[in-house]
Amino acid sequence: AFDNTNQFSDLYHIDPTSGIKTSLTRGKRYLHAAWSPDGKEIIAVHNQLGQHALHRLDANAKKIDTLWQGDDKTVISSMDSSPDGNNLVMAVWRPNTLWNLELFDIQTRQWKQLTHDTAIEASPKYSSNGQSIVFSADYDGVFNIYQLEHSNTKPEKLTNVIGEATSPTLLNSPDGIQLVYASLGANGYDLFQLSAAKPIDSD
């Protein structure tokens, strides 16, 4: 709560070694955030009266600049920074196009749509080389994990679950690239780690 009347979203830093949580902001209305690859800056989604904006912050979450200011109720639900720090990939809802994946060029401050459909795309994450994006979508009525190569316009389906698969991440391991995702089953969510080299079935 803020001033005992409102509850706002804020940014926190969690030390992965100790688990200590440190508040970076207070009452600043930040919904989502992504570190720059060098760890010197943060890009955060700001919400003010239902209008989303992209703020560039320093490592202590002090505002440096506004990269983009929405004015038509556009919603940003999740985001990830490209490995070179030049772009952001986001799940974006717009009044006329609904949910799609979009790229935001940080230097030019221009948007580019990656998907154009009536499905819901969510939780996009870059691969470590920046050449592809994994995400969750309900193309066939169930949320599964897909991979979109920058050189291709058609996503490749990586999972085939009965419940839903969400929150994907690609990890490098000694055995090759591994796909990690959460899947909803009868007893709640479980984490899976599987080879991402080809489409994967799970139950």
C-alpha cells in the first residue's frame, strides 16, 4: 500500500546468491522490467491511469528517459531485451490488433509487429544468440511453446501439452540448448527442461 490508500507495482532486486530482496522504487507504478545486457540500465513498463509507457532507468531504478508513451490504452504484458541491447521483444495488446509479439528498437524508438493474428501470444524470450524468440501461444486452443526464427515468419511448435505451457526460456547446457517452461497439470504447475532441438511432446 502507498499512503494507506493505493497499491502500486514497484521494482525489486533479488540477489540470486543470498535471496535478499531490495526495493528499488516506491509507488512508481512499474509493471514489468528487463535489464540491459551490461546490467547498467533497466527498461521498465510504467502504468499511469491505464496508459503504458517505456521508461529507461539506471541500475538503481532512477528514471533517465521516456522511450515511448502510449495514448490509446495499449498494454504491454511481458518483455525481454535482445542480447545486443538494441531491441526489446514484448507481448503487446492494441485496440485494433489485440495480442501480438512486437519488437521495439531502442535507438529509433520504432515498433515492428512480429505476429499478426487473433491468437494470444505471451512471455517472449530471446535465445542467447538473439536469432530466435520462444513464446507461449494458443494457436490450436491450448497454450504451447513456439520458437520464431528471425529469418522465418512461421513459428515452430516446440511442445504439445494437454493443459498449458507458459513462461519459456532457452538455456545453454553441455547437452545443447534446453527449453525450460512451466506446464499446468492436474496438481498445478510443474517445471520441465527438455531438448529444444525439435518439437517435444509431454503429458
